[in-house]
Amino acid sequence: MKRIVILGAGESGAGAAVLAKKEGFDVFVSDMSAIKDKYKKLLDDHAIEWEERQHTEEKILSADGSIYEHPGKVAAVSGVIDPTTGTVSMRADFPNPDHVLKSGASGSIVVPHVASSAVIIPQDAVVQVQDKYFVYVVGKDNKVKYTPVTVNPQNDGKNYIITSGLSVGDRFVVNGVSSLQDGMDIKPLTEAQYAEKLKKTEQLGEAQGDLGKLKKAFGK
């Protein structure tokens, strides 16, 4: 069985790599800039390989909700846990061929999360009241029920993973939740019907002031 050590910026650099190699480990140095460039000859002399860490692929989420087109890799993870927040510091390296990323800028990092048999709904369908989340579930009688749900804190900025409160097959309201109240009767529309309704509304707006277009929009 191969014995492998992957070193990052949190390790003691090439010296630790050389020591591990002498002990019979296959060593992979993942910190490209701080270790490989500075100690390249030393690593070569001891036949130590280096490569980008392949564990996780990160993405940058822009303020407008778009995703930065070049995914990055986790390069280093701190071994020190902040006792006040329970978090650790991490560093991810991203290619920047178009010089879009600027020094001193800040952003959000999206870390892929795989969940099996998950219920995923748009964030527009969820009402947040302080630290609680609710969804208007549509019953068989087309009455809505203000239903508490639990969401996974990890999300992509557009959808929530529901961990409890909803089941596969439940109907829920996506648009117009701010105008609803618990127990209200509604006329549910499918996504296609809702899109058609929006289209007709746009046509009516364009037809205002033109009697011929207005009659056509009403099918007359």
C-alpha cells in the first residue's frame, strides 16, 4: 500500500517534504507558489512531485449572482480552529487570465456540496422571519398552509436544500408569496401557465394606446 503525504502552505515547506520522502512516503506538494517555486531544485533533487490539490473545486460568486468562469482549487487549510467561531482559515487559488480579479477585492466562495435525495426549491419560494424559514404549501383544496421548514445553511444563492418540512411531491408557491396569508384560497398555475400570463401582460402593456393591438391581445 502506498503511503502518501500531501503538503500545503500550513506545513513546514520543502523541508517537511524531504523528511517525509526519506521516511518512504510518496509526497505531493500542492502549494504551487510558496513551495514549488522557492524550493524547486530541492524537490527535484529528492524526486518529490508536486501538483495542484484535487480535493475540492471552488467557484467565485459575483455580486450579480453570476459565477466566475474559472474554478479554483483549495491550496491550503489552516490547522488552527478559531475558538470563538469554530472556523478554520482556508486558501483557494483561482486562475486570473483576464485580470478580472483585483488585489484587495472581496467575494463569496461557492464550495460544491453533494446531497442525495434532496428537496431543492427556489429561494423566492421561502419566507424568512429572523432565523426561521417558511414555505406556503398548496393543499388538495388549493388552500395554502404556512409551513415551517429547515434549510441547509449551504446554498448557491438561488436555491435552498430543504432538510425537513417538505416531501417529494408537495406543491408550494414560488411567486407572489409576500401577498399570501395562511389558509388563503389560490388558483395554482404551472410554470408554463405563469410564463404565458406574463407574456399576455407584456402584450397588454405594449398595446396600450393602440386599439387594434389591444383588441388582438384580448383575442377580439
